[in-house]
Amino acid sequence: MRRLSSWTVETLYQVPLDMRVDLIKFVSMAEIEKLRIDKYLWAIRIFKTRSLATDACKAGRVKLSGQNVKPSHEVKVGNVYHVQKGVEKKVVKVTALLERRVDAKTAVNFYEDLTPLEETYGYKAVYHAPVLKRDRGTGRPTKKERREIDDLKNEVWGEG
């Protein structure tokens, strides 16, 4: 028999139907009050697997007000987390708690994406940058060619 806190399913059937729905919502919300950050990030589809979310927390890529967060950190509504996933950086505000992974359309209702537009488009621009290639079999570049390549890279990517 499944247990909801101190209530069993048999006990719920003794409660009138109109009160039963409210009681189930209340009991399930009480159970969801404590939710791990790795499970939350997986549930809202920031990470593909829960182990990837756990690894990101351990590596210090998930932060709450500048502080690294452990995978077992308790999520609270209203917290703002900075998540780095590869070159992509996201700023996520928790609007509601979600324990189970749901489809992407539903998951959007449980967080607010506060990522600045510059960062959103900035990481996508990396994939559209020109790729410098040398013809196969031309050998190693000479010192003069190396300088020209470096100047071109600095010009394209704005390095100093």
C-alpha cells in the first residue's frame, strides 16, 4: 500500500471526494518541499541525465549567488541559479518545484529563464564562426605563414 506521509490510500478513501483531491495535493506538495538541485535541473530538462546534473554540481558549474552548490542542495522557490553547460550559460529562477521529468512544454512552467540575450546568442555564434583549414599535404606553415594565420585569427575573433 502506497503511503502519503501519515496517510495511507485506504484512509484517503474514507475522506469525502471533494476533500480528497485537496488533501492529496497538500500531502504531495509537502513531500515535494525538499527537492535536490540535481534532480530539479534534470526534471526541467537543463541536463539530459541526472548524473550529468550531479557532475555539473560537483564540478562547480551550478552556482547560487556566486557560491558553488552541492548536488544535494535543497531547491527553494525564488532561488536564482547560474548554470554552465559547456559554452552555454543559463540563469534560471525557480518558480515551482518539479520532482519528475516532464515534456519540454510543461517543464517551462516550472522555471523562468533570466539569461541575457547577449549570452544566449553569443554561445550560438561560436558554431557559426568561420573555420580555418589548411590544405592537406601542404606541410607545416612557415614562420611568415604562422604570423599571417595569427593576425587573421586576431582579426576574426577580436583578440588583442
